Amino acid sequence: MTDPTARKRILMVDDQLDYIEPYAEALEDEDFDVTLLSQVDTALDLLRSETFDVIILDMLMPPSEHVHEDFEDLDLRKSGGWVLSQIREDERLRDVPIIFITAVRDTRVREWVEETERAYTGRDPMILTKPVTLTQLIKMVRRVSE
Amino acid sequence: MARPPALFEQIVGDTEAFRLMLDGALKDCASPYLVWLPDAGFLSGREYHAALGAFFGLLFGHPHGERLYRAQAEAIAYHLDESRAGSLVFTCEVTGLRTVAVPVRVADTLAAVVFCCITRPTDPDEQRQFKAAVGQLEKTLGLAAGQLVQYTARLPDEADPGLDKTVERVQRVVAALAQLGEDRLALQRAQQQEHWRMQAIRALQVANQQLNDLSISWDAFWRATARLLADLAPIIGAVCGLVLVPGRGARRDMHIATAVCGLPSEQFTGRLYRLDDALLGVIARAENFHILHTPNDDLAHGPVRRSIIEQVPEIGAQLGHEVLIPMFFEDQRNGLVVFFLNSEPAPASDVLVIDSSTGDSILAQSGSLIGAAFNNRQFVQRRHQQHKFKRAWLETVTHQFVAPLSAVQGHAELLTNRLARWENKNPKLFANWPERHIEQFWNSLTAIERTAQYASRLAYNFSRVVYQDKELGGEVELSVAADLTGELIQIARDFQGSAREHRILKVEVDTASVSPLNGKVAIITTDDLFRQAIGNLVDNAVKYSFENTAIILRGRLEKDWGVIEVVNEGIRLAPGEETRIFEYEYRTPEARATYAPDTGIGLSVARDIIVQHGGTLTARPSVPVRKVDDRQSWLTTFTIRLPLLDSDGS
């Protein structure tokens, strides 16, 4: 049984850790337990073995070793859409809130994320477009982790 | 039920008018006349000779009698047609009477024969022959002996001097009639050709719309091309047709059949042909199109014809002349439309005759239509491809700019928050710092945060300006703004930092006025474009507001529009400049004097985005508000109008 007083666990995945450090630290300041990872495959392994209350993902990351080379479009291979589908495929992780923080406005990449989230959860994905203020992120994380 | 027009009527026109002309010409003639019409029996003079009327009445009253006479008339007509004679004097084998036959020829077609100068023979031998013939006729018809002869008593004899003049008059009438008929036929032919030309043009017009619809796939494009071939084939009397497009890469030396008509599509579409170099040379040199008459031609057994004969012999047996129409592609490769005309040519009235008067230009148009549509598609496709690469590159560049800027902004915000918290816990944290330095420190932190935010906005605006090719802009997603108020509040919050730095009291959303718009308008969620447009307006307001003023975002419903206004108090927007400020890179002199580093693209981008919403963005010249320290402040309003949604959200 989950301890309601325990700190909420957040997994943040971004290949450029420097860029999300301030967000991670701000969340730590707000008493969240933040784990930072830069590799997709490590993140997926960790998600399968541990429990997180919120996942924060970048939308473009170096592709997983398991991404099939059939994706001709490199951007789609790198897309968070693939990572999202891997997470949602796991029934245990289907309802974990996922927030995307991105500067990517590429319609194809976004559409894939949107279609994937809608297909698995019936909801629109939560996407914050950079520049994102700490206040914005903290507010959203608080809301979805309650 | 109306009788179908007889051949004579088709060629000459009004039969009754012809009778009147002959009646007029022969009114003084003692002899009657009869006109043999190949398709409608016999025509007699209105003032039918009393004696001969009764004679022929008896003859034609008997079915066998008319058949006998008709056979004789047809034999004479055949003889006249063969001999090309202007007239023929003969003794009728059926009646034994002497007759002159004058042919009516219209455009080399025997349309009728006028039998005139019908006389009794005077020569004793011929008289005997006449009597024998009439006697036989009376027997054949089952008439009493002498019953027919009595009617011939009043006929002139062949020595009548007026007969030669009669023949002359008939020949003049026939010549006039032939001229009329030829004129009429020429008109009919012209009308028929015009009809087919119009049919062909209609087919081209329909094809023009379909082939230039750039939203359709290549498959649909070639299907539309096949439909054009199928529409044109019967008009020009073709059995089948193909479009041959030069291949690429390994198939460079081949032509591919991309559209076919009159042939089994699955057997011929995609078939490769190696065309003769001589033929390709002819095509390349052709200015518009070229017809190859295949008999005795080296190309008569070309690969396309051979394949049709082998694959579908029943169609192969019908192949006549080939019509080859070149299609010139922009990359200097020549395609080809091939029609095979029917080996048994259709009458000129049934098809569009392919000649230099109309047929050439119609077929040339079909070739250039397909070629031009093909070229257009390739051009647009290439532009799309280039655009895609440009966009991808721009996305990457923007991402590379914005991601670290966002981190800088985050670090600055984090530092600000933490220092504020630490100072709160430990008020003596900055005890040893001079007040002025503390203020500079906080200002610098805010400046870092605000500058990073501004730079991100600039990067997005830059990418938007470079990428605002509306034709190729791609689809955007419009979503109902269920919580427009919340959206605007979020945007206003983004600017609180920079507003503070400009000593602006607040950026506030007048929620009471905006809330009626919730769920009534749609905003573009793709790329956060709506947020970018409003953000650019607020950013503009922040830069040009005076200290201790407020920036207000308010809304209202106005007929078919949802209106959002951004109002600020600051420098003046003079009359005449309210439209110019939306021009790319335009800045008012006062704006340049107030805030030097701006680029002048924010408002232009904002308006572009709002127009993409189906709305408008306008500004009103400022109105004076008050004077503070001898400085006049002005109220400036930017107005966005977004189309209101119907009650069903559409």
C-alpha cells in the first residue's frame, strides 16, 4: 500500500541533462523525489522495476537500441512517440501521468505522440513547450500527481 | 411517330421544295416527270400528267408493278452513277416508254434520278416494242387488254421539239439543287465537327480540373488521364489509347504505359516498351503532334502495336492508323500519347476528323494538358520535399536555440526562488551587501530570465517568419478553446517577470469579459501558435508601456466574432501607422526611440497566425489618457477577431 505521506517520485528523461537540471532541482525544492536519466533504454528498464508517480520526457531523444531501423524518418525514430508507446504498452504503466517538455514543434513528431497517447489512454498528451517556467512545471506536476 | 429523315432529305433538305422547283421548270412541258429517291420511292410532279398519272397509278397500285419499275429505275441509277453521265435516254423495259434520266449528284453521291420527257415512241419498231411491253405489263398486273395503252394516248411523242429544252431546264434545276445540297452538306459537316470538337473540349476541361487537382495521388492522376483517353477515343474514332512516360534509372531507355483505354488495364498498365529511336527523334522534333500512317510504314509493327495484337488479338485486328501526340516534360524527357484509330474509318459525321482544322489542335491540347499537369505535380512535389527539408532543418535549429535558452531561464528562475527562500529563512543573508548591489543582483537575475525568454520567443518568431509559406504550410489543428480564460491567464503569467522589470503594475486578464468566449472560439494548438500570437502582442505591450501602468487582456462577443483585446498605456501609435506596424520589420519612429533592440517581426507573425485562424488582427490609433511629468501617455488597443463556432462546435 502506498504511503500517502511519502515523497512523490518523478522520473525525468532527457538526453541533455544540463537543460533539465533546473527543473529537476526546482521539483526537488518542492519536495519531490526526482530521478534524472539521459538514456531511453535505462529509463524503460527502471520503469519496469520501480514505481514512479510522474514521468517527464523530452520529445526528441537519441533512439533506443530496440527501435526498429524501418523508421525511415530519423526524427520519428528519435521521437518520444516510440518511448511513449513502450511505456503505455505495459499495463502497469498505462495510467502513470507523462508530461512532455519540448522545444520541438514538428507536427509529425507531435502527432505521433498525440495519436499514441489517445490510442492507449483516450486522453490528449500533456505537452509543455519551451520556454517553460518552473512555476508552470511545478503546478502541472502537483496537479497530476495528486 | 416521326419518320426518320430520308437520305435525300439529309443531303438536299426539303423534298417538297425540290418538287416545286421541278414543277416550275417543267410547267410548260407536255411530259410528266418522276423522281426516283433511293430511300423513299418515287416523287411525281404536283401537276401530274392526267394520262401518265392513271398509267403509273395502275402500275404502282400493284405491289409487283412498283417492284418491277423500281428495279428498272435502280438499274438506270446504277448505270448513271458508274458512267458519270449527265443524262441518259432509254426505253423503259417495264413500260416501253421513252424516258430521259437526269442524275442528281450531291458531293459525288447520287441522291436521286429525275425521269422526264416520258414519251410515246414513234418509230414503228419501237412502237411494237412498246405495245409488247404494255401487253406483258397488263398481263403481269392482271389488267384487261388495252387498259394501260389508253392512258398513253395524250403523251407527247419523242419528236416533240420542246423535249430538249425540258432536259436543259431539269439539268439546271438539278445543278442548282446539287449546289444547295453541297452547301448544306458542308454546313452539316461543319456542325458535326463542331459538335465533336465541343465534346472533346468538354472532356479536356473536365480532365484539366482533375489532372491539376494537386491533392490527388499519382494513382488517381493516372486514372484521370485514362478517363481522358477513354473520353477522347470515341470522339476521334480510336479503338484504344495509351500514355507512355519515359522511365527513370535502369528503365531510362524504356517507356512505361501509365494510363490506358480500350485495353485491359491490368495487362497494359505498367508495361515497358522500347521505342524506336527514329520514332523518338520524330517526336522530339515535332512542334505539336504527329500522325503516323502505319500502312507501309517502318513503324507499323512497333512494340505497342505488337503487344496489343499478341495480348488481345480481337482488338489488335481492329487497329488502324496510329496517332502519336508528344508530351514534353520539363526535364527534356518526352512522353507520348498513342491512339490507334479503327482500321475501318468511321463516317466523317460520326467522329472528329483529325486534320489541321480542328483535330490537330484538340489532340495537341490533350498532350500538353497531360504533360503540363505532370510537370506541375512534379514541381509542387519537389517544392514540398524542399519545404519538408527546410522545415526539418529549421525545427532542429530552433530546438537547438530554445532548449539551452530554456535551461538558462530555468536556472535564473531557480536561483531567484532559492535566494528568496534562503533570504526568507535567514534575513541576514545579504546583510553585508550594499542595498544598491542587492538591487543590481536581483535585477540581473530577472534580466537573465527575461532575456532567455525573449530570445526563445525570437527564435520561434524567426522560424515562423522563415516558415510562413502558407501554400505549403501544411495542416494545422484547430481545437475548441474550452478554457480561453485559463489560456490567456497562462500567457499573462509568462510575462509577469518582464513586466516587473519594466515596472509595469500588472498583466491582467479581465476574466469576467473573457469567460463568455470559452467554448465559443477555436484556436490552433499546432505548434502552440495561438499562444505565440497572443504572446507577441503582450510582449509588444510590455516593451512600449509606461511604468506604473497595467496591461489588460479582455474579451467580448460581437455578432459572429469572438473578440480579444490587448490594451496598454504607453507610447503613441499615430494615425496611419495602425496598419504599417503589421508590415514585416516595420517599427514606428517612437518605438525605435523607446526600445532599440526589437526586430519588428512579432506583430507581423501575430497577424499571420490570427489570419490562419480565420480571424483578423487590427490596431486602433492611440487615444490620449493622461499626462505624467509632462509626458503624455496613450491608450493603444490591439483587437483580435476570431470566428464564433456554431452551437455544434463546427
